[in-house]
Amino acid sequence: MSLTRKIKSKTRAVQGWIMLYFGRATGNQHLESKGAASRPGNNLGQRSGKIKGMFKR
């Protein structure tokens, strides 16, 4: 996984967490659900990069 893809993946994950907690803090259910929905896909992208790295060694 290239450095730019790692950065983009991590950025999306952080944005998801921010939306989730900001939605909870303000009581905005739409923002909270949007943040929760964006998290699982980003974590999967990070895990696939880690797995690929293990096999390269």
C-alpha cells in the first residue's frame, strides 16, 4: 500500500470518528449515522494494507 493511500485511508477513518462524536455531542442523528457508516470500510482498508505488509517481509 502506497503512502498516499495510507494517508487517505487514515484521513477517512478520522473523519468518520469526528462525524460520529460530533453528531452525538450535538444530537444530530444524521451526522452520527453518517460517521458510523463511514468507519467500517476505512478500517478494512487499513487492515488489508497491514496484511499485505506482513507477506512482503
